[in-house]
Amino acid sequence: MSDKTILVVGTYDTKNDELEYMVERVQSLGGGTLSMDISVLGDPEKPTDYSKHDVAEAGGSSIQAAIDSGDENHAMQIMAKGASTLAGKLFEEGKFDGVVILGGTMGTDAALDICQALPLGVPKYVVSTVSFSPLIEPQRLSADIQMILWAGGLYGLNSVCKSSLSQAAGAVLGAARAVERPTNDRPMVGMTSLGSSCLKYMKKLKPELEKRGFEVAIFHATGMGGMAYESIAREGRFACVMDFALPELGNLLAGSVINGGDDRMMNAGAAGIPQIVAPGCLDLIDFAGWQDIPAQYQDRPFHAHNRLIKSSGLNAEERRETAREMAKRLKSSDTPAHVILTNGGIEEWDREGQEAHDPEAFAEFCDEMRKQMTDPILFTELDCHINDQAFVDTVLKVFDGWIADGTVKAGGN
């Protein structure tokens, strides 16, 4: 008997040999397989475990409806919906332990939906001709998706594409064997931050929260980290969130690609998770290191963090806009949201003498925060910097109060 079972998904009418090769590779390594066909027009050379008809029906449609649509995009969306629904159901029933999906642009489009339908901790491998491509919108990537470029894989097997396919087969089976899936042993606090050269509170908060019986997951707020944080919040997995690094919100408003998605700061409230929030690093707009700084930002305070990321300061009106948007999103929450403003600074580089020091613009931001953070938002203003001990102490005071009154479920020891 095999120890782990891998779901192998793809369009068997056009990629039968490649998909069967991956099935064979997984089985040769001692793994079990289930096959799922998401084709529309053609048929596999031999029956798959889940046919295209099973897939379409799982999505509330049929293969004939997909064909009758006369549009390949619409047809594949029918199959993507069905495959996502069916994969989710099969996983809940314990039928497989990891998934590998093969595709060009059509198959990859469906693969992204399938991966988002599966929980965090389920190994998800996509072998695609467009892996890592700017064609793939970051918001469509699930928190723990893995992608392998399908080199030389447009049509038929060859030694080049076998290299990609065999790696994927071994990787997904190895991941299924090795993974330690998230547990519910302790309630979890989700926290956003940046590296400790910019924001330092996590170093002191994490051990204190762990003493109180909570697990702490800290997310790097540089776009993909924010998306992972939001996806887990959407699932209601956090007992409380401490959203203290918000550059992704400012980036979203400014049009930077380094953002956490349109729903940044929306999912915790929608899922009934209490929020403690601070506007850490909400004074900068981030750019990819390889980009030229747009002309309208070239006269701003500037910080080059490394070759991957660099930042320019937001002006006074842009900062006021971020405060307004922050309030708007928090006021949609169904659970308590407590905002802490440190009027002495919100990231290490805004201190006097540092690159991002802009006291006039920061003063206007603080003024707008005071105006916007009204009921039902709870609001505390501190005469300190976000990296000072006073901020940590205030966060813990709010958190302990919420434990005492039952807003946050207490952790075990």
C-alpha cells in the first residue's frame, strides 16, 4: 500500500502523455494517485478516476453546457469551478494528501482556483508554462502554492519537460510525506510586520503572547505576506489579529504592485476576528527594486532597502487618504477594532536624521487619524514611537483586557 495519495489534474485530451508520466513517476516512488480530467472537448486514452463529466457536474453544470457556450474561456471556468468544488470535497473526505496540476494558460487558470479551494498545509504544486509570469495576478496565488516552470512542455514529452514533470512528482509526494499541517492546539494570533530594522515590536510581543498560551504567526507585509495573512483570516483561523504593518494598504491606494490585494484589512472583521491595529510604515510607497521611481515620487524622502525593494515617502494628502481608507475598512468590521497611534513615529526610518523623516506630512497624518478613528473604532494615541516599549505595553493591555472580557478566547498553558 502507498503511504500518501496525490491528486493529478489536467486536460487529458491534450496532455494525456504528460499527465500519465507524472502518475507513473509518483507511483514509482511509492505514492498513490487519483486522476482528474478537466478537458472539455476530447477524452483521455483511458478512463481517469474523475472524469470531465464528474468535474462539470460538481460545479453545477455539464460538459454539454461548456461546449454549447461556444467560448473556451467560459467553458474552462465551468471546469475550474467544478474541479475546485470536487477537489475540496475529496480532500475533506480524506481521499488525497497533495495535488499536482499541469497546464498552459488554460490549465493554470483553473489550477489557481483549485489551489485556493484547498486549506493551508495541503501540498499544492502547479507545473505551468507560465509559472512566475506577470500574467498571474498575485491575488490569485494561495498562501502556500508551489510553482514549477514547465520548460519545453508545450506539446508532448521530451527530456527537457520530463525534468520538470519528474521534479514536480517527487516534490509533491515528498511534501505530502513531510508536511506538518497547521494544528488547532493553541489559539493563534496573526501579526503583520516588516524586518526588525524597520519595525521591532514583534521581538517583544511574540514571547509575551506565547506565555499567555497563544501561537503567533507573523507575516511579512510586502505583498504576498499580506495576501497569506488575509487568506488565513478569511478562513477564521485567528483568535485575534495584530495588524501593525500597513504599507500594503498605502501601496494599494498608490497603485504599487507590492500590495496585499483589494481586500487588505477586510477579512478579519468579516470573519468575526477582533483586531488591534497600528499604522506601521503607512508613510511609504514601495517599488520593486528593478523599477525606476516614477517622476511624481522622485522629490520625496527615499529609502533603498535592498536590490528587491525601495520606498518613497507619501505626501501629506496621500497620508490623509490612507487614514481615511483605513477607517473606512475598519468600520466595516463586525467585531472590535482598536487602533493605536504612536505620534512619535511609525517606523524606524521616520526618526529625525533618517531618510523618511517628514514631520510636517506626519503631523497631517496624525491629525486625519484623530478625525477618522471614531465609533465604532476604539482609539488610543500614545506619545511614543511604534518601536518603543510603551507601544508593546499598550498592545498587551488591550489584549489582556479582551481576554478578561471574553472578546479573545484565552490560550492554554
